[in-house]
Amino acid sequence: MGDSTLPWSFHLKTFLAVLGPGLIVMLADTDVGSIITAAQSGAQWGYQLLSLQILLIPILYIAQELTVRLGIFTGKGHGELIRSQFGPMWAWISVGGLVLASIGALLTEFSGVASVASLFGIPRFWGLGLVIAFLLIVVWTGTYRRVERIAIALGLFELVFFAIAIAAHPDLGAMGTQMMTFPVTHISFLVLVSANIGAVIMPWMIFYQQSAVTDKGLRPEHYQHARWDTAIGALVTQLIMAAVLIATAATIGTTDPHVPLNTVGQVSHVLTPFLGPLLGKVIYSLGILGAAAVAAIVVSLAVAWSVGEVTGYRHSLELEPRQAPWFYTVYTIVILAGGAIVAVARNLVTLVIVVEVMNAFLLPLVLGFLVALAIFALPPAHRLRGWYRWLVVGIFILTAVLGIYGGLAGL
């Protein structure tokens, strides 16, 4: 990581200072919608979609590494960079796609919160109210670094899914065999392929990490350390997805793959009995709440940052609310709107697969802008060029086509 002549203690200290944007956005990537999608995958198809989770690790890293490169070497957020390179119309189109994806994401996050509250007999209004108040206080009273530390702490609760996967005692022989099986003639399999792709590469991730890199003040000398931050995050988030898939494949996937998993509560009943009713429920709930909270922060900040970048209002967590009123107002509106919709509606988690497939349909827009900016907006020394440019373009096209094809197969 960086200049090899410097001592490892220096690199470690620098890495720990840089660590954050990549890890947070990846932990947010494993949100409630992604967890439900992974659970559906394991329940319906056993371990057959596990290889896809592994294949998506380098694809996820490639996409998010470009946001690091763009943020560090241009000093601009994603929306601002699109506006300066391609004009306000394309900037608003990109932000429109972001808002659409963010609405779906927030509905799933707050549905997860409401479902966890219900598991413990807490009225959904109280559960949602407490989490919303917490999310507003964290952002309204904190600097970027304080918000970052809290988000990482919340996201680390997702690591409990590793314990759940181990406790499920998966059949390693069956896992190895099924991972090499791809029933591509089945529509439901293709739909879940599309949903898993959409659950991994989401518009708000691109916007958030680039804006976070600039808001944190990372500079060119931090580039290599920021890449490691992103690589570690990509590995962790996909391993969490794999853990959820393995747990459901080892339980319901081997006994009754046709049982519906349309709510967080249903997934809990499947995953937690072998841990004991109380311990299992607590561990699972911590994972869901951690995923929902960190994703809600990331999604809402991505919208607030991007709208500010396109409109020109002041947008930074380093500014107090009185200095950037519109930034904090947009964040608040997004949080309150998502919570309010879930408070009055029921079973919104049933829309999870649809939301993730929608994300897959947005991939050409999201990845297209990402590649265009990496080719034209970066300083010449850091642009996509040569064989790597064609590799990135080929991977992105294949990913987008596969995601869209799987989504269309389900229509």
C-alpha cells in the first residue's frame, strides 16, 4: 500500500485514518433487501447461487474503485462531476435514477426495522420512531468522522450472520456440487440472478462513496489505502450475503424450498430455531437492525449529497445545519418519508425482489456514467485506458445484460 520505503506502522496508521467510505458503503450494500434476496436464493435454489456471490466480488470492487478514483483525483461528487462533464440534464437524469432506487431501498430498510419490532412485540410505530430519531440525531449532531464511526459500528452487527451460517451445519459436499450447477432454463432462477446482481451494485453506492471520499478530504496520497478499504469492504459484504444464503440453503433449502420468505419475520423463523428461540431471535435482529440502520444513513446521505451537487446548495457533514440547511433538510425529508410510508403500509418487504430487479435495470445508466467519467473526467494518468479499460467495459456490459435478461425473464 503506497511507498514501500516507509515503515509498516506508517501505512497502518494511514490506512486506519482512510478506512471508512469503502467499508461503510459495502456494509450498507448488505441491506435488508439484499439479505432477503440472499435468503430467497438459498431457500429456493440451495447453494446454486453461491458461486454468483463469489463472482460478484471483483465486479463490485471494480465499480466502487472507480468512484474512489473519481472522488480523489477530481475532488467532486458523482452528481457534480456528471453535471460539469455532460450538463445539468444528464445530471438530473442520473439523480432521478438514484432517487428511484433510494425510495425502494428505504422502504425495505424501514420494513426490516418494523418487522424486528414486531418480533419482540413492540408496536411498529414505536420501533420506527426510535430508529428514525436515532438516525436524525446521528447526522444532525455529528461531523463526517463521527457519523462514519457510528455507521461502521452499526454495520458490524451484520457479522452475526456468519455465526448463523456456521450453526446451520451446511453440507460441504452438497455445497461444492450445487455451486457448479446453473439451471438457467428456469425463470425463477434467472429472476434471482437479476435480483442478486441488483442487490450488489446499486446507484446510491456509487453516489455515496464518491461524495464520502470528497467530504472526508481524501487526497491522491491516500488512493492506495482507499483501494484497500474498498477491497476489504467488497469481500466482507459478499461473504455476508453468502452466509445468509448458506444458512437458508442448509435449513429450509433442504426441507421445504417452496415455503415463502416474504418478510423479515419469516426469515427469522427459518434461521433461528437451531440457535434457540430467544438467542436466535436476538442475534438475527441485531444483524437486521445493523444492516437497516447503516443502509438508511448511506442511502439518505447519498440523496442529500447528490441533490446538493446538482443544485449547488452547500452539502457537507463538516458544516453545521445552520450552514447547510438544505442538505440536512433533504436528509430529514428522505428519512421521514421512508419511515412514514412503512408505518402506514403492510408487508412492504414483499417488494424486495422487485426493488432489486429494478436496480438491475438501472445498471446501464449507472455503469455507463461511471465508465464515461473514468475515461473523460480523470487526469490522463489515472483514466481508464489500455486493456483494463476494455476489461471494465466488457465486465460491466456483461453484468448489465445478465441483470436485465434475468429481470425480463420474470415478466
